[in-house]
Amino acid sequence: MRAVRRANHLRQLLNASPLRQVSSTPTVSPKPLTAVLIANRGEIALRVNRTASAYGIRTTTLYTDPDAHSQHALSSAHAVNLGDPSAYLDGDRIIAIAKEQGCQGIHPGYGFLSENPVFARKCTDAGLTFIGPPWQAIEAMGSKSKSKDIMIAAGVPCIPGYHGSNQDPAYLKEEAAKIGYPVLLKAVKGGGGKGMRIVNKPDEFLDQLASAKSEAMNSFGDDVMLVEKYITTPRHIEVQVFADKHGNCVALGERDCSIQRRHQKILEESPAPHLEEHIRQDIWEKARAAALAVKYEGAGTVEFIFDNDSGEFFFMEMNTRLQVEHPVTEMVTGEDLVRWQLIVAEGGRLPLTQAEIEQRISERGAAIEARIYAENPDMNFIPDSGLLLHLRTPKPTSTVRIDAGFVAGDEVSSHYDPMIAKLIVQGPTREEAIQKLRAALEEYEVAGPITNIEFLKKMCVSPDFIAGNVETGYIQKHHDELFTHEPPTPEIYAQAALGLALKEMAST
């Protein structure tokens, strides 16, 4: 009965005829999803499961031996043990399980197989709906050099650089000299800061190139590099785009993700501070052009480097999946982006037009997300792991949201990303959102692994952050301010004592 209601709901969406953003393609027949396999773990598996279940879709979850007692393994009546810790990457087996479980689609979440064009194509060939973009779009945007060629042809600005196939070190050094130092070496198939080096002068080039190529080969199995002009005071600004199978494509605002450590984000916010309106509209339009250039479908994020000095922005890459930080966009639009993914995957039209989205954004203030990690900021943010002996979180409200993959008593595994939760807040203004984030962080109590919560609290009172003067090098630039060592408070001693007591109780 729920499946019938779901199909009727889909037909209503298909017949709703929202304003077209671009010329339409032929009518697509609806293909309702009644059962979906979630090919991921942790908080994103729980996040997808919540929306799918709310719309009457049966879910199958996967887990490995280290995740046997995890929350996502317990979230579905249909959970399959993959065994080995690396099995979330076993695409053929995952497809076979989806077929065995009677699923019509696979939601890849983020990470693991979410941006693997071979896996996406195999899903399609197996008759399964890949809840993401077409494999051709993933493939086109998966190569930094190929994607930049596509962007240049589409009129999307790109950083000056060399993206060719000649990988002779001497030739690359010559290209760097033409571009002008400093330059950035970047692995063509890289991500997460791996295979990336900043080179400030010519005599450093060959050593840094060798180091970047070695890291890229170890991480991605490919050491092809590109060379780009390095922006000295960059911001990371990205645009959430969504496209359907009918030619509609919208931008759901931008996110500023400039606060990073080790080239990975820890704070994300929307709207981006101090961005002039004409630049905001231009960056949205260029993001839509990027998506349309590869015949995109579903959720995607177009990432740009914004030059604080010149006010220019340049295409960096496109993430062909739902982003970790998508809740920020959900807060400022009031929309469920996983629901949008399911609608598009079934053949439906986008629920809102560009004009409707912009109206929503103008009314809903600001949102900020903080990633709560098990890591040690004082040791260059080295990951930590272990039993969550005690965990108290802020109380969720309509403006305070927690997307978590753990509860007290769970194990933060050393096999996977150490993110414990995402804390997202919304306020009428950016200033009020920061205050709300600071207050929510004060409510957190964690005993067990070391976390970055105290570091995030310091970020919330950092004057330049409060003023919106952000850049990707913010943490390094404000190191002395953010890493001041203060004597432990009585509360910290009390939490440590509680942790030890709970650990003793757990071992008896």
C-alpha cells in the first residue's frame, strides 16, 4: 500500500510542471523505487535510511566486521555482513546483494564507490537505478584535466595552468615557469588533499613533484599531475546544483568551506560571507553551466577557488555525489536533498524552480556546520579511535541539528573516517548562527577518543572568523591564537574521571 501511495506521489510530481530552467528532453517514464540498498556506512547511511523509510522505501544496509554493532547496521531489518573492512569497495558483491534483496536502486552515499564511474555503469547494466548522476558525467568530472577542458569550452573560468599529457619533469618545470610561481601541483585523479604540493620557487619543483607523484600513485594508482597557478589567499566556495532527467537544472545556493585542516573541511557555512550579490549570481550561473555541460542528473557540487585579493573565482572540481555538508544547504532552503535524489532517480522533476529556491534562501538566514571528529588538533589533527565511554549531545531543535553515526558505547573504528557527527545550526544572521554553534558545542560531552570540540569552540570566538575574514589557510595563519594551551578546567577533570570510571565498569 505504501508503495502504491509512493507511485501516486511520484506521478503528481511528474505532472506538476514547474518552470523549466533549460529546454526539456523527451518525457521520462516514472520508475518508482520500492526497495533501495545503501552502499555506505555511518551517519550518511543513517541519513539516507531516514528519508527513504519516511517515503515508504524498504532499505537494505551493509556492514563489515568492525561495524557489526554500529548504528547503521542496526537501522534496517535487512542488513548484510560484508566481512572484511575494505568490502564497502567491493562493487560486484554489492550489486549482487542488491539483486538478491530485491532492490531496484543503490544509493552510494559519499566516499567509497559514490564517484566510481565503473560501479555506476555496472549498476545500470545490472538493471539497477544508480541514485546519482550518469556514469558518463562521473567519468568526465573524475579527471581534473578532462573536466577543465570541458569547463573552458562551457565558459566556466579555470585557473591558468598546464593540464596536458606530457609528464616529463623537465617539461612540467618549464610550464611552471611560464605560469609563474608559486604553483600548485595536483594529482589529476586526486582528492582530499593527497597528491597535492605548493611549490614556491624553481629549485623546489623537482623534489615536490616527485613527492606528489609518489603520494598520488600510492593513494589513487595514478601519478599524472597538473600544474596550476597557486592563489595565495584563496577561499573555497562551492555551489550545490541539482538536475533532473527533463533538462531542469538549479543552484541551491553556495557554501563557504574555507576553514580546513590538511586540505579537508571542518566548518562549512551558507551563505558565503562578504560575497557581493553580482558575484554570487555569477558563480551560481557558472555552476549550472558546469552541470549542463556534462548532462548532469541528481545532486552535485561545483567547487570554486575564490581569490580574496582580486575577487575572481575559478573552477576547481565537481563532486558528483551528495556532499558531507549537504545539511547546510538543507537548512537554508528547507528542503530534503535525499528526497530530491530519490525523486530525480525515479524520473520526477525538480520540486522547486530557481526563483522559488532564491526566495527560500532570502528568508532563511544563515547556517553553519561543524564536523565533530575523533582527532587530536594538537598533533596535526591526527585521527583517534576507541570506545565512546560517554557521549552527551546538544538537544536537537528546528534550528539545531545533529547528524551522527554513533551513540555512547559505540566504537570509533581506526579502519574508517573518524567523524563522529555533524552539528548544524541555523540563525537569522551569521552572527546569531555562530553564537548558536558556540552554545551547542558547549553542551557536548565526550569521554573516550580525543575530539576536536575544544578546537571548534576556539574557532567560534576567533575575531577574524566572526568578522567573516576567512581563507583556506586560516588555521595556519591563526595558529598561535587557536592552539593556546590553557590549564584543564575542573569540568575536564570531571569528564576524565567519569571516563575512567565507565571504562572500569565496562571491563568488569
